[in-house]
Amino acid sequence: MKHDIQTRIFLVKTYYKLGSITAVQRAYRTKYKNQTAPSYCAIQNIISVFETTGSVAHKTHKGEQPSEKRQMAKIELENLVAEIPNLSIRKAASAVGVSPTLIRNILRDDLHLKPYKLHDWHKIEDADYEKRVVFAKWFLSLPAEAKFFFVFSDEAYFYLSLPINKQNNRVWANKDPYEGVETPLHDEKVLVWCGISAKKIYGPFFFENHVNQHNYLDMLKTYFWQKHLDTADYKKYYFQQDGATPHTATLVQDWLKRQFPKKFVTKEMWPPRSPDLNPCDFFYGVILNLLCTTQYRRHWTN
């Protein structure tokens, strides 16, 4: 990724002020919120160019044309990736007959492709399809404006301990220094509940202990419901929750049926293994912003 001149100036100035590329990355995240910081190598390259040329301008190679070998590899690789998009760089290099480094450069610089990871989705069982269709038909039968009056809810674990990438932990020495990194036996984590509608966010609510039917119902009564009563046209709203054990308890289901008469998505209505139907599974980044920190790691409870 090419950075503009102002960004490159900021990176260089910050590096000479702080003296650490890692500190530069932290400063970048603070200044340019919601943007991915440049990689360690990218910053290192910008600093190297500045120290060599005295300029932060991009290095240009005027008149330089790709070699015939690269052009042929590009054509062959483009056809290969179109046919097998999940082909590894190593296998692609073997098939094309060039180095993995050249394959990586062609994919990134010539074909402008990015290595996207496969998503983990819940496996849908045979019996689930009919329930999903029934729910979809029910939802489509509602008045058109009903989609603006749905409260979707979910919980997620946020880990308090920072992740450690062992691939980045190296000590250059002529013998093993037997150094290590201390990590807790069990990661510290907090369970967070959140509700979201087209007009309002409910939460985040932090559970101090593992959630069960009793503290979940207490949260609904003392926290969620009080906020919901302050919502305009609160009687028009539908309420959704997934099939987690605390949600399907009889006392929880009965209370929600009373509070949302004919507008509560019961455990019989909500299809199992359906995080793709819950907007919370796509907008939990909102909670990270509310927590005002990036040190939390997310792990779904679904």
C-alpha cells in the first residue's frame, strides 16, 4: 500500500521522536483511528528511503518494464487463480515454475489481489432448513415498517489479555537463552451483552459471572427493560435472542412473552445455528468503540 506524503512525513517524524517502529504504529493508530497501521517492514522501508535519499517521496522506476519472465508468469498465474482461487503460493510457484517471492509480488502488485481468510460458519443440519424457511416467511409477512422495530441481542466474550504472536518472538543468539513470555493459564475475559435496533443501541452490559437464567433475567428486568421504556413507541418493538440455554429457560421465555405480546421471537421460532440472521454478529465492532480500547479480543458465544 502506498502512503501519501503527509502520512510518510508523520511516520518519519514520529520514528525519530520515539525511536521505535512499534511505537510509531501505536501513534499511527491514535492519530488515524479506524485505519490499519503500516506494517513493520513498510515503516522500515520508508525510514530507509529517507536516510538514503533525504526524501520521503516514493521511489520511482521510470521506464522500467516488467521482464518477459514476469509477464508470462503473470498471465499463467492469472488463469490459474481464476480456476483455483484457494491455491497456495507454494503450489502456485511450483505450477508456474517461478519463485514463491515472485508469485507473491505478482499477486499483490500486478493482479492487485489480497489473501482473504475463509470464514467459520455454523454447519446447517438437514432439519434446520425448514425452520429457517418458516422464520423467513414469518418475517416477510410482517408490515414493511416492522424491520425498524426489531431489537436483536447477543452476548460475546471479550478477552482482557493481549494475544501473543509466537512467530514474532525471536532472540538472536549463539545459544538458547531460555527466555520466555509469561502468559496466564486462563485468559481473563468478560462477557458482554448488547442489543441493537435500527434506532438504538442497548448496552454494553457486563456480566460479572457466567450467565445463567437468573442473572440473565435480572439483566433484562433491571437494565434492558428500563432503557427500552425510554424508547419512543416502545410497544411497537419485537425482541430477538438466540437459543443459548439461559435464553430458553421457561421463566425467561414467559417474562419476555408478557413484555412483548405477540412480538417476541420465541425459542420455537428462532432457527438453530443462525448467527447469520442476527445483525449483532456483524456489528459487534460497535461495542469495541464503546469500550474505547483495542486490547479486547472477541470470541463469539454462539
